[in-house]
Amino acid sequence: MSFKVPRGTQDILPGQTEKWQKVEEIIRHLCHVYRYQEIRTPIFESTELFQRGVGDTTDIVQKEMYTFEDRGGRSITLRPEGTASVVRSYVEHKMFGQPDQPVKLSYMGPMFRYERQQAGRYRQFVQFGVEAIGSKDPAIDAEVIALAMNVYAAAGLKDIKLVINSLGDHEVRTKHREALVKHFEPHIHEFCPDCQSRLKKNPLRILDCKMDREHPLMATAPALTDYLNEGSASYFDQVKNYLDILGISYEVDPNLVRGLDYYNHTTFEIMSTAEGLGAITTLCGGGRYNGLVEEIGGPESPGIGFAMSIERLLLALEAEGKELNTENQLDVFIVTMDADSKRKAVELASSFRAKGISTEIDYSNRKMKAQMKAADRQGAKWVIVLGEQELAENVASVKNMESGNQEKIPFHDLVNYLQTH
Ligand code: HAM
């Protein structure tokens, strides 16, 4: 019997994990600089939270959730995204009562969606996301977008495009919705069964359909931007103005409809334009959700946020042929000859590591030549050879692997030597 990782999941192995750690470091640094404090919520929540939060008519809730009954008979769901959980926590811990609003939160962790597996689409993936809850200042919309863009810039991505749209407020959406129903209804039988059921429940989602993308009625569908009322249009203008101030270029796409129900006003996606990335080019998605906090049982607290998967960021880097600057240098490999030198090596390794010098020794009793080869394979900066003679003289022979220079250094001087050369 052979076991494999479950479909849609992956093992992240040494070699890859260094890249993950580098991205995580970039993210932690930027969250610190932008003041988004980390929040950690459970991996599972009550199913109803997502039905309400993400929305009953979305693909996520209808088709993609990992839902099960626990032993107490409760319906539980592995979180498909982070916003609903963060908003639940904001309400549960009465963060709306804190003096400084918006409350700016960030999170990073696995999310679960039962989707068809393809490059860039997994069933378990790691999202980094932020939520700024408790303000409807258009400047915070721009700040959130800037943070996302800066993550990609800091990772070294160049072929990046920001697309924004406004979904307007409730009044705008109601009018637009009526127009959409009128537009699609006479021909709805030409659309897929999903779109047919979306027509009455959530016609905006038809615009996001992957099956009917080429239908001529898609291109002529009424655009939300044409329905924006004065307040919504002015809000959108201010967001764009702040983006201009920040020097962030963007495209406005009136058909940018996000797959989650909670959005209004600003929505955005960040895409990779790198060739060879494959069909999935959206790296990050987000938007404003005034109304979600109330939906989850809190007082009126408008919010905005985004989420991006680390997997897609790394794929985009690969497509651009960019390497992350990862640091996993082995400083010292200690080559041993016999039991006595092994004992000394264990002692030296411990004193090096205590000073932050990364150290490896042989645990397979290999011959000297094989140990030298291992040191080379592992990219050691120094090789220390301990033999009978060295032990007798209380010195180690230290070889710089790059220059080939070799010196004999007294044991008590080794740490100092390694730190200063
Ligand atoms: P979303 O568009 O569903 O939005 O997902 C955001 C990002 O998560 C995507 O752009 C992509 O990077 C990543 N992602 C989603 N599904 C997968 C998958 N199957 N495999 C790999 N990566 C994936 C949200 O989740 C919202 N909660 C974003 C948000 C936060 N809006 C406001 N605040």
C-alpha cells in the first residue's frame, strides 16, 4: 500500500520552506510597518458563520466547503477564508469598543476549499490577509491596497497589475441588480444551470461565470459603474485619488465582480501579467464590506481587507524567473576521524551554535573524503578537520571552502576566528 498527499494539498519540503519563510518575513515586516497586528482564529468555525458571512449563494458555500458534523452534532466547517472569522472575533471581543478605530488586523494560515485542482488552485492553501474594521475613510482603502502591492514589490515581483472597481452601496446594487435581471432573463435558458439559478438569487455573479464567459450578453451587460449614485461615485473617486497620491497605478474594470457576497464600494484584485503562469493569474483579492459586521451580530462597523495566497505569490515569482534571497547558509562542517574527535566535535558544535554559528557534524561514520563531499554538498563556508594530531595539539584545522586557505587555530580561539573571518 502506498500513501500520497490528499488531492489538492502539497508537502512543502526543505528547499521550498526557505522561500516560504522569506515571504513570511517580508509580510511580518510590512505588517509591522503598516501597523496590522496579528490575529489567530480557529481553523474551524460553525458552518453558519460562513453561510452568513461569505454568503449562501456563493460557490464557496454551495460547493466548496469542508463541512462535517462533530461528535456533539454541530455542523462545523474548515475555514474557506479568513474575513468571516476575523469579523466574528471583532464582534465577540467587542473590538468595536476600542478607542482607536479602525482595528487593523492581519492573519496568515491554511484555508480549505474543495475546488478542482490545477496549477495555483489547491484544496488547502495558505492565505495572508488583513482586515481594517471600523472606518469608512477612503484613505484606508488605499492603504490596504498599498500594503498588498508592497508585499509583491518586496518579494521582487515586477509583472503586477492592480484592477479596481466599485460595487457601490445598497441602493446602487439594487438598481443594478434589477437591470441585470432584465438583461439576462429573456435569454437565461442559453446559460449554464448555475447562472439560471443565480438570476434571481444573485445575478451579479453571472458576470463572474467561467462557463458562459463568451456569451454575447456578457459584454453588453449593464455595468455597475453606470449605476453609481453620487455618494458611491465620490467615494470611488477619493479612493482613486489616494492611489494616485501613493503612486499606485490601476485599471478600472467595471466587470470586476468578486466571488464573495459581502462586498460593496471598493473591490480590487492584483494579477500577475507574467507569461507562463497558466490560467490562474489572480494573486490577491479584496474589498470593502460595510454591513458584514452587522450581519455577524455587531454594531455598524465598516471594513475593508484583502487576502492573498503564498502559493500563488511563489508561482508568480517562478513565472518571472525571480529567486528570493533566502539565507540558509551552513557556516561550519566539522569532519571527524574517530570516537575521540567525534566527542570534541560534539562539544565544539554546541559552543558554535550557542554563538549563532550554524554547524553540522557527521552522524554516519563516513570516511573523511565522504564527509568533505557532504560539507561541499551542503554549501559549508568552513570545514574544520579534527584528527589525532589536532586533538594532541589542541588546535583545529580550519579550511575556507571558497578560497581554499587552511589554517590551524587553537580551540579556544575558534569562535572568535569564525566570527571575524
Ligand atoms: P478570495 O478572492 O476568495 O477572497 O481569495 C483571495 C486569494 O486567496 C486569492 O486571490 C488567491 O490568492 C487565494 N486563493 C483563493 N482560493 C485559492 C485556492 N484554491 N488555491 C490557492 N489560492 C487560493 C477572500 O478569501 C477574501 N476573504 C478576501 C478579503 C479579505 N476580502 C476582504 N477581506
